[in-house]
Amino acid sequence: MFAPDDTIVAVATPPGRGGLGMVRISGSQAAAVADALLDGPRPLQPRRATVTRLVVREGGAATAIDRVVATSFPGPGSYTGEDVVEICAHGSPVLLEQIVALACRSGARLANPGEFTLRAFLHGRVDLVQAEAVADLVDAVTPLQARVAFDQLEGTITDRIADLDRRLLDLTARLEASLDFPEEGYHFIETSEVARAIGEMGERVRAMLDGAAAGRLIREGCRVVVLGRPNVGKSSVFNRLLGSSRAIVTPVAGTTRDLVTETLDLGGLAVGLVDSAGLRATDDPVEAEGVSRARRAVGSAAAGLVVLDRSVPLAGDDRDVLRETASSPRVVVVNKIDRPPAWSPGALPVGESESVVEVSALTGEGFGRLREELGRVLTGDTATRETPMVANIRHIELLDRAGAALGAAASAVEQGAAEEFVLEDLQRARRALEELTGKRTPDDVLDHIFERFCIGK
Ligand SMILES: Nc1nc2c(ncn2[C@@H]2O[C@H](COP(=O)(O)OP(=O)(O)OP(=O)(O)O)[C@@H](O)[C@H]2O)c(=O)[nH]1
Ligand SMILES: [Mg+2]
């Protein structure tokens, strides 16, 4: 996987029909492959979009199959760091596949998922953190996810790691120099300065981890289950939050049977909102299966929306649902407030600090507050409007490891340990950072990172 000396090709635009579709070729033979496919003046001028024809050459005859725009990006200043040619054709899947097949006939091979970005990483165009950001940016389903990914691609993490690495290198070099001349009592650096430098680096690692929990939630999204006894308006609340009539709503109790999931953009948070069957004891095997699925869904959810109907007296089933979810993060949704009330929320058996929101899924009243409360329950007090720097669990773990090693180095200095021991801790911190940026990352980790990319990226 890591011997990029051949030339690769893939369709870079999504599958399906479109106005335009792009085929990308990268590798030492990219220009030659493009020459074999294109009509008109050759070779292509670097970085100049050229309108030309794509031709099939057979038995001395050349048949044009599309009018295209081709651009050549010679390495090392290209996306992958190799020679790259991009051919923009009309967005017909049949045509694009034909172009890829022709490129393969002329010496290219089909790219693996993420191989263009892998090559960019292997040629030092981006570090591993930035390569991961490319996949996150492509996968983003909310604008906030896209922004966090793009910041990462622009180097918010890369630059800070480089700064930390410089400091670590400087400190280790000076400590090693002290080690080299022990008999002369030669110290290149005072203990107090070592302690200060380590403390400062630890502070920087901590600052990077600030908001990491919210960052992770933004990057990964979460699931929220709408729960309650039958007919309280769960599907109506679900639909109102999504702004579409996704789930079936009827006056019949027991309408929803299966789990229905849709993605909701909650202030930038990608929430997989799940509508579920009303929780009650039932003899109907289909409904019973629905109820058991609803209960299982609660287990994997970050929070629940417990819906109650204020227009009828609270039922035993309502109290059961409240009791079952008492220890989980939840918002209690008091629905149907457009109707005369049968009880008041003050009478609910819930904790004082709990989120209780009164809404009408019929009129939409209260839904602004419901969104706010759900956001608060999910992210705690961390505002997701502030873009956190770190969002990827791999990055969080490695920064934690670097922080712990720096902490160990700080206590070693404090206890007057010999330079060797301090150095060992500092080197551990460096190794964690190097694994983060990909300078020293095991191949199986790289495999794992790049296999989640799509082909053509
Ligand atoms: N007046 C009023 N009626 C509502 C409101 N929300 C839901 N309803 C009505 O209540 C009935 C049940 O609504 P659903 O959304 O299907 O309730 P559900 O909890 O999903 O029901 P099951 O799927 O059967 O468990 C329907 O007739 C809705 O039109 C509301 O806020 N006000
Ligand atoms: Mg329903």
C-alpha cells in the first residue's frame, strides 16, 4: 500500500449523473496517460485549463467521445505531490467509467479509497491530521462539522504540534548536552528553566484539549430517542423538530412500530433523531417488538426526549417512562399545550434542575426552547458555537498521552530525578506527538485511517 511509484486514476466526483464529472490521474505517468486520452495540443500547459476532446484511439483512428476541460498540475506542487492531471467531462457515469477504463489501458491503475490523499501524506504535502481532516470535511453533515474539519485542514492542530515539537526538541537537546559532560558539572540548563519549559508545554497541550468533549460530539454526532407512552405525540414532536412529515401521525395509539431515524442539525450538532413505538405492555407481537426496539435504542442514545400529553391526565405508563429514564440525560417534553390542561408541569415527578419544556407539536410553540434545552443537555455548558480545536478521538488520546508524559517529566524534575529520567518522559511525549502527525504512525493505524475515505479522494 505504501509504495506509490505507479500511476493511479479514479472518478473524483460522486457516483450518479451530474452537470460535470471529474477524473483524476496521479503519478509519474500522469502526463503520458493524459496524452493518450486527449486530442489537441500536447503536452498540456501546467495549471492552465484546456478545452479539448477526449478520444478513443483504435487502429490508427481516433474517435472523440466528449468535449472536456483538462488541467495538468506537475509535482511536487500538486495535491498529491506527484504529477496530476484532472479531466472534467460531462457528468455521465457511463462516460466517466469509460475514461477511467481508457486511462487504465494506457498505464494507470484504479486508485484505492483515499489513495490520492495517502500520497499527499506520503509526499509530505499534508500531515496525518490534515489528511484525516479531508475525510471529515467530505463526510460533514452540518456546517459546523465542516468548519471544524476545515480548520484542522488549514493547520490549527498541525501548527501547534510543530511548535510543541520544536520546544521539546530544544529542551531534550539541552538536557542531552548536560548529560554528555557530567564530570565537568556542565549544565546547559538550570533546573528551574526545565521545570518552567515543561510546565508551559503541558499548558499548551491542555489548551488544545479544551472543548475536546464538545469537539468529539460535533465530529461524531449522537443519537437522541423520542420516547413516551402511545399517542402522546412523539411522532408529531419528531416531525416538528425535523421540519418534515417523516413519521406517520394518526389518532390511533400504537401507530409507530419501528424505529424511524433522521439526521437533525441542532446548532451544528448532527443528531440522529429516533422516533420510537409508544412504551406500554401489549399482546400484539408487532407492537411488542417495536416496544423492545425502543427500549434498546435508549441504551445507545446520548439523551432522550420524554414526551407527555398535558391535555389528558398522567397515566401509569407515563410514570413508568419517567422512572425508567430518570438516571439518563433527558428533556421532558410536555406536549399538546394548545389544548386545555389536565395537569401542570409543577406536579411532575422530576428533579428540580431537570429540563422540562412545554410545547405544541401542532402549532410549533415552544420548539425554540426545546432545541436549546436539548443542546444544553447534550453539550453541558460548553457552547458549540466556539469552534473547538480537537474533535477526533485518536487525537484526543494521543494528546492525553503527551500531556501525561509531560506531567511525569514535571514531577521527575520536581523530585530532583536525574536527567535521564526526565529525558525518557520527554521522549515519550514526543513519540505521542509524532504518532499524531504521522511521522511515526504504525501501518495498521494508517490503513485504518485511509480505508474510510471514498475512492477518488
Ligand atoms: N392538539 C394537539 N394534538 C396533537 C399534538 N401533537 C400530536 N397531536 C395529535 O395526537 C395524536 C397522536 O400523535 P402521534 O404523533 O401519532 O403520537 P405518537 O406518540 O407518535 O403515537 P404512537 O406512535 O401511536 O405511540 C395525533 O392525532 C396528533 O395529531 C399537539 O401538540 N396538539
Ligand atoms: Mg408515533
